[in-house]
Amino acid sequence: MSAPVRTWLDRDGKLLRLRLDRPKANILDAAMNAALEAALDAHAHHAELRAILIDAEGPHFSFGASVEEHLPDQCAAMLDGFHRLVLKVLCSSTPVMVAIRGQCLGGGLELASAAHLLFATPEARLGQPEIELGVFAPAASCLLPERIGLAAAEDLLLSGRAITGAEALAIGLVTAVAADPEEAALAYFDRHLAKKSASSLRFAVRAARSDLAARVAAKLAAVEKLYLSELMATHDAVEGLNAFVEKRPTRWKDR
């Protein structure tokens, strides 16, 4: 099987490119998460790096995390690895850009929400459908209120509905919409970042997120404990996940 993430340096080494490369779903399973984390670790020390661009092969950014890895025997390890990746993106002192087309759901939107600059097609679909499976989105529960405010975040987290890229722009979830979000991100880089001092950009990112990372990390630890210790002890959480995997209707017991 080919590597789940393509990695290369662009713009004379000033831009790190990371491409999810298991279309069409680009599921953020353990292998994908580990590959992204390894790529970030390998290049974070490059002094000339001015930005990181994450995009995806195929028609969709990501359908989200692996549902199978959410099941009780794997969910602790899955959350540990995925949340470590999300926090690495959130705490990156190098600006992280994300180019979104098609579906950007669940863990895909959580990963994108941790980044600094998001570019999407107007018709892209962004959402947190976890509640449809009887669970909630831990990282999104911490990131979305910070990014778009509590009211808009609760709408997405409680309804499970997806919104378009155009709607996401209106509520401040994405930076810009364009027919080709990758080209829009590259144009932004060329115009606004390429000629800046890499070290000064890192200080600017640190200043903008000076208390954000600590606040989200503390809340995420508490929310992860809620997920593992309480939610996963309920009938409905396990039932919803199993029903999805088994492709059958859910049988809720409201407990």
C-alpha cells in the first residue's frame, strides 16, 4: 500500500506540502495521522519554512476519522493519536493552510479547524456528523467555539448538519472560497507570506495564539476523559457506532 500522505517542499523550500493520498475518502485513520505527524516533525525545524499547506488527492478532503477505530477496543488509542496531531497543528508556529474541496467531515474538519488559514470551494461540505452516530466530536467541541463562537459551534455540533463553503465563509470558519482552493492558498502564500521573514512569521503566529493552545489543550483533556469514561459506557454510543459499521438502522435506548 502506498504512503497515506505525499510530502514535498515547494516554493524553493519555503512551503511544506502535505497531501492526504487515499482518495476518495481520505480517512484519517491511525496510519494517516501518524504520517501527518511524522511529516510535521521532520520539517518543523526548517528555518526558511514560511507556511504549510495541507490538501487532498481526489474529490474530497476527508470523510473523517475511521469509525472502526472509534469502537470501544480502539477508541482510546485513536483519540490519543488524533488529538496529538490536532494539537501539533494548533501549536504550529509556522502558519498552516488547508485547501478543502468536496466533503470535509468529522475528523477532517477537526484537523482543518486547528489550522490558521482555510480555503474551500463554495460548494464544499463541512460538518461534524458524529452526533448522528451517537457520539460527539471532542476536538471540534474545543476548537469550533474558539473559531466561530459558541452559537454557531453548537449548531454544527448538535445538529450534525453540513454547511457549504460559502456558509462557512459567512460564519468565519474559512478564510476564503474559490473554485480551486489549492491555487487560492498558493496565491495567498505568494502574495502575503513568501517574502516575509520566516522567523517573524513564527513570532506573529505565537502572539496571535498565545493563550489559545493552552486553553484548547486543557479543555481537550477534560473532553477526552468525558468521551472515554462516560460516553463510551452508554448503550447508545456503542450502538450507533456498531450500526454504522454493520450498515443497519440504529436502535437507540436513550441511555
